[in-house]
Amino acid sequence: MSGRADGAVPGALLVVGDVVTDIVARHRTALVPGTDTAAAIRTVPGGAGANVACWAVYRGCRDVRFVGRVGAESAAWHEAALTRAGVRSRLVVDPGAPTGTVICLVDGGAAAERTFLTDSGAALRLSPADWSSRDLDGVALLHLSGYLFFAEPGRAAARAALSAARARGVPVSVDPASAGFLAETGPERFLSAVDGVAVLLPSRDEAELLTGLPDPADAAAKLSLHFPSVVVKLGAEGALVARNGEVLHRVPAPLARPRDSTGAGDAFTGAFLAARLTGADLREAVTAGCEAGARAVQRTGGRPPDPATGA
């Protein structure tokens, strides 16, 4: 995926990854142990992979598909939410684990920074048995959520998907998704697992962790020696684009008043991929990603507006 995306009529985007239930608690004052802290609490559909798919549709990709694993208790709810968003989903119902759940504690600071309490549940149990090479029929780009790489069943599923994509000549993108899980897994193990992907889309923290370099530009340049294109997301500071060991573009983010930063990186990735599939060059696609990220932080939860309700 270098230069301008080929073809006036793009093929489908397939996202393989996590779908979870987000419980978002926005508290304007500091948490006080042992007593109550007032908060606005909402339960919304989430998951990095599913969020990316929804934002890709929202930003203009006409054929977006998603494969993930959920528990029986909320499978219908999640499928309905994805369908309303325009995503064609294939959700595997886990017989023994509930849908993953994330409690997002969002503080009242200027950046609306969030802290996650994560029960991955069925999300990390996606396995090669859940994957079919037929999922790639008509697909122009495969995107893998980083959460696949944080447990062995998911790593095996990712290997199967990468192998099938390579055999068909379908480019693959990966978003590491979680600096915390990435640190537990180990940078070397992660980089080995994603060898051969066309686009890596880490956050600042993830890029610095993967390279051991404290400067995101240096980290982006180093990573681009191993991946054809590297896009490092910098939040309110925009994003960097690197190729062949050199930072090519620094794209600023639009000004935004954050309400909840949950899913902003997913919004960036979804919009970036949609733009690439509809013909944008790297800089144009990163600009689209920055715009979507700025839109996302002004909403509660990690999804774009529901087309049925606007909520």
C-alpha cells in the first residue's frame, strides 16, 4: 500500500479482531477510595477491531467485513450494532466464555484520558478454527487488531490469516492496540508475529516500546526499516508517516475539546484505511485519520454516530 491505492472501485476491507462491551464511566473529580465518586456511566459496543470496522464505513468504505468472537449473552446485541453501522459481521459465539468487557474510567482533565480495566473474555479466544480463507474473497485489504497477538489462540488465528492473505497478494495492516498488553507480550515477540505486514499503525507509546527509542519520530523511522509504511499516532499532536527509514510527513490534528478519548486511535485507523481504499495517498489518508480521531474524542465510547439514531 505505497503511493496511491489502485483501482477506481475498491475491494472490501476485512477486519479480524476484538469486539467487546465498553462500560464508560466519566468522572469529573478524582476517584476517592472507600466511598462514592459521581460519574456518568454508559454501556456501549466497543472493541478495537470492531471500532475500526465501524469508522471505516462511516468514512466512506462501502464494503467492510468483520470477524470476531463473542459470548452468547450479548452476541445478538453486538451483531445488531455492527449491522446498523453498515458492517457485515461474522461473529463466532464462544460456548464457554462471555463477551469481553472493558471498564473505561475517563477523567475530567483537558485530555479526557482513560484508564482501562479489561476482562478480555471471548475476544482473546479467537482461533484458527474460526478463520476461513473464504473470508478473503473480494477483499482488497486485511486489517488485524493487535489484540489478536496477545494470546496464543489469537496469534495462531493471525498466522493463518496472514498466510492466506500472502498467498492471495492481499496487503495487511496491523494496529498494536495496547501498550500494556504489548509490554507483557514483549516487543520482539510481537514484531516477529507481524513480520510481512504492509502498514503498521502504532500509537506513540507503542512505537517507543517497540523500538526502545524515546522520540516518536526516531521510533517511526526505525520501524519503517522493517515495514513498508509506518504511521505513528500522536493524539492531539497529529501523526507521523515514515517509509524507508525516513519520516516523510508530519500531519497536525484538528483542534478538539475531548469528552472521551476511548477509541480515538481506532477511529484514526478506520478512517485511514477507508481513505487508502478509496484512492488517497499516505498523507491524505493520515489527514483523514486525524480528522476522525478528533471527531471521536468529542463522543462517548469508541464508535461513530449510530446511523439509525445519531447517538
